Amino acid sequence: MHFRKLLILAALVGPAWAGVVEDVRGALAQHSFTAADSELASYVAKNGVTGEYVEAHSWMARAALSDRNYDQAAAYAKQTKALALQALKQRPLDSEPHLPIGLGAAIEVQSQVLAARGQRAQAIAVLQTALHTYGNTSIQARLRKNLNLLSFEGRPAPALRAEQFLGSKPPVLSQLKGSPVLLFFWAHWCGDCKAEAPIVTQLRSEFAAKGLTVLGPTRFYGYTAQAEHASPSDELAYIDAVRHRFYGGLLDMPVPISKYNFDVYGASTTPTIVLLDRTGKVAMYHPGALPYDQLKGEIEKVMAR
């Protein structure tokens, strides 16, 4: 689940929602696993194993992975996954927001630990198995993102769907072979996307004459800044307003609107930036923002091939 939605839910249910997750994250930010363990123990003694507890526990695995303590990360991820699977015996995965975050993070850490240890095939197998099991849930895009990080580059880019679009009509990717293509996945709530827009604008102006095409897929999230629940037509109008306010240099950029595109490209992180070479294969897959110099360098590599 994306950060803006989490903020809305936190505001609705109050401080109790964020307590254990934020307390654990705060302790880990101070590099204190002991304090984080203490927060978890105190919470579970009072409340039992809740979705919040599972999510908070997943941060232990993520912090250990960040520290490159792979044994500890694997152990925390295994524990988190076991807690999540036990909870799933009582309720569906997406019955509340915390459980899918915790389970998705546990599987993510398991796969990244395996990859870091050089066990790439095993990491891919973990993610493929999880996608088979949870491919129709909210963690699909997150699982696909991690799988794509391990296996996407060098593969033909999946076709994009454009049930609805803004800007000019999106071309079919297969029709763009012979030219490099930059896919800029963004969301109306995403601050990092707004910060990346001038970089994409500048690079498009520099490389358009050499054939670079830029597409900006986005999707509906079911809400806007003004309404927690928004109809597709209202959200479309809001997306267009955001586009005009923050993406002024890209107003003619084709913007296909489809959740499918985000799922198949694993764009659970926004922005996600995907660069296709002249043959239509993925040359670079990057969840997250990229600075100008780095993205320019990647485009120049594709142009030189």
C-alpha cells in the first residue's frame, strides 16, 4: 500500500494505529534492535498478534537487511512470514492494511537475502511462488517489482494497456522498436514523482531529436487529496489537474491509465523508471527517483548501442 493511503488510514484511526510500527521504526533509526524488540514484546503482551504487530515485526527484517546482516534478516523475515500465515488462517490478506505490508516485506527480504548470497535462482523461485499464491492481492505489484529487479533487464518489455489516457494517444510499444523508450511511472500523490518531472522533461528535450520517446503511465487509487473515496471520473479530473500543475513540461506526454501496467511492471514504488532499448527490451529497471546525471548516463548507453 502506498504511503499517502497509509497516512489517510493513520489519521482515521488515530495514534493507536501508528504506535507500534512507528515506535519500532524509531528504535531502528537509532540502530537499536534491543529497543525495537522491547517495543514489540510490550505491544504483543498487551494486544496479541495483530496486523500492526506483523508489520512492525517486518521492519526488523528490513533493518537487518539494510545493515547487511543477512542471517539476522533471514531470521526476522521467516518469523514475520510465519506470523502473517498464522493470521491468514483467521482473515483474508487484504481485510486490513497492515498484514499485507508485513507479509510483502517478509517475502521481499527473503528474496533479497538469497540474491545477496548469490542464490539468484532461489530468490526468483521464492517470488514466483509468492506471485502464484498472492497474485490477486494488494502485494502483487510489490512481488513483481522484486522479481523484475532480478530478471527484467534483457527481456522484451510487456505491452502497456491504455483503457483511458491523458495527453496524446499512447503508442503501442511494439510500434516504437528502433527508438529508445523511457517509461516514467508516477502517481498523483507522489512527491518524488513531481521532483523527477523536471529531470524527465529536460532529458526528453535533449534526446527527442535522437528518437527518445517518453511515456508516463499512471493509475487510479480511488481517492484524491480532497476525497478519501473518489469516483474514477473525479479522480481522472484530479490527475489531470495535478498533471497541469506539476508536469507542465510533459503535458503532451502520453499517459496511459491502468492498474494492469503497474502490476506487470511491478511499479509499487513511485516513481518507477524503465528504459527500453531500440529492440524493445528492458535496458534498465529502477524503482525510485533517479538524479539527472545518472538517468542521462543510462539513456546515453542505450543511444550508443
